[in-house]
Amino acid sequence: MPSKRTIQRKASPSYKQDHPRAPIQGAPPKPYDEVTGTIICELITNGLGLVKACEQVNVSYNTVVKWLQNDASFMKMYAQAREIQADYYADNILETIDNASSDRNEIERAKIKAEALKWIASKLKPKRYGDKLDLTSDGEKLEQPIYGGLSVAPKREPIEAELVDTKQLEAKHRAKKSKR
């Protein structure tokens, strides 16, 4: 059990101000607050993850997930923030490499961080940072494949063929074999 002095210290207004309470885990989610939502998206564009952003504004992760599910405007703002975050990570790659000292461990750490940032950016904004770049169709499906600058001939109607009774063919084949 904590001492009387510890209880008094934690009950004081200055302690509460310096140590804000984390949101209660089982509590119902707060209604969507546009100011808080904007701050969360701003923190995300500056490279913070959603969990850290929630901690910064003292809102539970589950509450923000509910906001994303129920509010289309917040979902749109959040999606834009994630795309901007991809640009932030891509810009951060060069900074990470430039700041590495000549120490071998530091260089390896910078390589690993750069690869991780590159991977995350490719997942957040695949059209720009992904491995596959579609330079020809802007993501739209092509009607016909193109080979060597020539398009494939248009589809033709299938040729009609006569139906053949395979049992009759097998019987003829066996008859020829037995004559030999």
C-alpha cells in the first residue's frame, strides 16, 4: 500500500497537471472532436504513429478507430495525413543516411532505418513509392495487351468443328493394331 505522503503528492493539483491520466480502457468512446482529430492528423503528418499521436492528445486508440469508422470527413483527413506521412518518411531517408557517422554500427543502423522507412512509405503511398510503377495506363486496365509497340489482333469467333465419337475412334485404332 502506498504511503500517506505518496497519496497526498498524487492528489495534489500540480501532480495531476504534470501527470495527466491515460484514458480508461473500458470507457465508451468520446464523440468525435474536430480539433482533436485535426491535431492527431497533424501529428501523423509529422511522422508520429497513431498510437503515439493518441497518447499525445490523451485519447484512446479505440476512440480514434471508432471516429474513423463513423465519420467520413475524419477518415478522409486521416487518409491524407497518412499519404503526407509517406512523403515525410521518404524525405527522412536521406536525412537518416546523411546523419550517420563513420562508425560501422551507426552506418548499419542507418541502413536498416532507411530500409524500414522506404518500406513503410511504399505501403502508405504505393503509387509513388511502391516497387511497381505503372507508367503507361495510370492504373486503368488495358483492353488488350501490347507487345513491342504492336497491339494484338482482335478476337475472332471460334471455328466450329464436328463432334467426334471417341469410342468409335478407339475401336478403329484397336482394329488397326490387331491387323498388324
